[in-house]
Amino acid sequence: MDTVKLSELLFPHIHKLPADVEADFPARNLPEGAKVTRLAPSPTGFMHFGTLFPALVNERLAHQSGGVFYLRIEDTDAKREVKGAEKDLIDTLAYYHIHFDEGAIMGGDNGVYGPYRQSHRAEIYQTFAKQLVAEGKAYPCFTTDEELEALAQVDKKAEIKNKDWHTDTTEQKEAMLKLRDITIEEVEAHLAAGHAFLIRIKADGDPAKKTPFTDLIKGKLEIPENDEDFVLLKSDGIPTYHFAHAVDDHLMGTTHVIRGEEWLPSLAKHIMLFRYLGFKMPKYMHIAQLMKMEGNSKKKLSKRDNGAALSDYRVTGYAPESVIEYVMTLLNSNYEDWRRMNPTLPYSDFPFSIKKMSTSGALFDFDKLNDVSKNTVAAMSAKTVYDYTIDWAKSYDPAFAEVFGRDEAYALRILSIGRGGKKPRKDITVWSDVKPYVSLFFDEYFAVTDAYPENFDKADVKAALTAFRDAYNPSVDNNAWFDGLKVIAETLGFAAEVKAYKASPEAYKGHVGDISTFLRIAVAGKTTSPDLYEIMQIIGYDRVIARLNAQIDIL
């Protein structure tokens, strides 16, 4: 067959050669060792934790090496595209401070290697497909509408990912080989009748033979050669994932491809494609899947599992820094040791290493995430916590946003209690924790929720609160304030020192700590709270006296 004539029949509108296209995508001018990585999601659903995982690996490898990290949208499957998914993707990545040097942005592109949406690059792919046909490496496949639909279903990205290395039956193989025998006359007849066609690769592989391959995480592998004539272009002229992936990664100068290990079965196809196209292959890293515990066994964290949807973290109120910190602990086994030694440095200072990544699958753990989040929020400034809380509350608790944002200086004083120092308070895990934490400072939310200890006579509790009310002087410092509690304790038959009470408990009604507990319940509403002296300084004299009087009247 005259394959050059065939290519002209199939692509009469394509006049450029691959060399012309490549001239539009010059080699990047980057320093030695710089990596070019990309995140290339499909807008077929809203962003989940499994996307953030490789996104951070890509970002770290690129920026740590002085390279480039870009965003490419693989929107070649229009039927499965979810409305709003692309915007959600871009907004979510921005929320988690995943910075792209170039790529798709809302309404367009940022960078000279675009378009960064595959749906806008049809002629580029068709140029390379035409060349493959001309070289006898690809051929057309004319089918009925029903057959096209069946092929489209098989070619879904999700199904290809999970396919074994080779699953074709002998009958399927024979049917596929027959399609190669189409003649020029048959092609002309089909085209004259307006029949749609696919472009398939003409595979030359032998699955009995293995190709040595080195994965940067999995190590040395042996990949069975591909013998499947898989689809390159669909009937609408839009490429499959495999073909677009090879063309785009070459033109955009991608040096490293980071993706989940579920893509390993596709590797034979990609090795063949890069060879047929004459492109240098990027280096590949297949990341172990995120796992979760289900009973006593581990299973893959799926999109439908609790904790998978990133939108849930935003609604609950996790700080983006907390989530990123947690992901870093999953990605590199030595990150936590580094963090303990460098508590104030940004995570970007950590020397991320491919060699420290798990080959067996990291375990997703909510308890661990919450621990990380407490530490992360505790290290933030009061202003940062305030800004995040207000931003979150405006969307998810507007009434609280109005109350808490009424007086920023007042709110900052509250959030500054116990913040900073070697042992900061860790009361806040997510922004939804702020409301119950600060409620005692606002009349709209204040309530006495804890009962006074039952082993004390109510008359003694009332006497203690009354004595403190009558003597309260907000102008004294913390030491003088506590000395005043000791005086009240002694006057009412309580020990002024805890150790004195422990030495002779029968000689006292209690100790100064008990007096402090009575006061804390009356003023703060509960037995555990931030520093009581600081609370009273912040809420002010009138509020302290009003709360004491309210409790005295009840007792």
C-alpha cells in the first residue's frame, strides 16, 4: 500500500510536518539537572486526595531542582467531563498553594508551550498521526456507529488504567490483524460515503519478549512488548490518553512523569509510542497507591471513601498548610524527623527525595492528620488563624463570622493566649474548632456547661465567688492576682498551697486550686480553658463581675 497517499487521504487538511510543529515548541533553556514536571488531570470529577498526592511530588521535584512545573488539562473525553470540574481543580490547587509556573488557567493559558488543554491541540496530534500513517506505523479503522461506541467505552481512561498487560483473546487478535489489510480503494469508498474512522497503531511487539525498564520508584522492571493495535485518534479526531500523553510530554519538554502505579500496565504502549515517534522518553515514577484500613486489612483509598474528596477538608476547616504537611509525612519517611529539627522552616526547605518514597503504599490516617493539623495551627500567628477562620466562617458559619469579626483586635487577643513559645496551646485542629474554643469570650455564645465539683458545699463555692468578686482588681499582675486567691482560700478554710493540703487533707476543705476551679467555671463556663487570668483581662471587669453575680444568685 502507498502509505503516503493513505495519509493524504485521511488528513487532507494537515499541511504541517512534525518538524514544523516541533519548531513551535523549542527546547527549554534550563540549568543542568532541572526537572520539568506536570500535573495532567482529567476534568471528569472533582478533585480528590489522590490528585494532591502526585501534585506535591511533581511540584517539589521541579522547584527543588530549579525546573518547571506546569498544569495540563487532559480533556479529550467530552462525554465524561463534569461541569465545573476544571474550575474546581484550578481553584483547589491554588487553595493548597500548589504553584504552577505555567499551564491552564481559567479562561486561557499562561505560558508559551500551550494550548495546555488537549481539546485545543487536535491539529497537533493529527500532524503526528498523519506522519505515523505515512510511515506505515498506523492505519485507519472504519467502523459502524455501534462499534465506535463500543470502542469508545473500552478506551475510557479509567478502564485502560486497570487493564492487565495483555488481555486480548486469540479471536480479538485475529480480528484486529484483519483490520490492517484495508486497501486504498476501500479507504476511498469509505471516505466518499462519509464514514468515520479511528487511527490505530500498527504494533510490532512480541509479548513473549521483555523490554528492560527502570522506574525511579519501582526500580528495574521487565515490560512485555506491546502487540495491541490500540487507538491513537478517535473518530472525532481527538486523541486517546496514550497518544496525547506522548506527543504533549515531548513537545512540552517533560523530563519526569509522576503517576499512580495503576498506570504500569500502560507502560508498554508508551514505550512503543515514543519509539515510533522518535521521541526521547521522559523518566517515569509510578507512585504506590494510597491505602486505608478496612477492618484488619488494607485497601486502596478510592474516590468514594471518607477522606478522599478535597472539598470535604475545606468544609470541615483544615488549613491548607495542615493538609500539605500531612502529605509530606506520607511522601518521605524522614520528613517528621526533619520537621522536629526545623519547626519554623517552610516545608519547601525540606530536601525531598525520591529514594525516601514508599514502594508499598502509604496509609491514610485521619488521627495522624489531626495531630499534624494541631501542631501546624499551633505554630501559626494569631493573625493567620484569625484570617483563615473569618474566611472559612463567611462560607460555612456566617453568623459566627459576623460575631468573631466584629472586633479584630479583641479576637486577636483571644487567639494570642498561649500562642508562641516552646509549648503552645493545641486547642484548634480545624477552623470549626475556633467557635467552641472562643465562645466563652462572647456573650452570644457564653454558657456555664460544667457543674461545680459535688464534693464541695455550695455555700463554700458561693462564698469563694463572692469573696473574689468583692476583692477583684483587674489592674494587678498575674502573681498578685493569684496571691489574692490564696488569701481567699485561707479565709474560707482551704489550703493556700497544694502541698500543704496533700500533707494534711483532713485539716482543710480543699486547696487554692479548688478555689480556682470554682472561679473558672463561673467565668469561663467550664473546668478546662485557657489561662484564667488572661481570660478575665480580655473580657473585662464588667463582664467578669456580671458572670460572678449570675452564679452567686444561682447558688
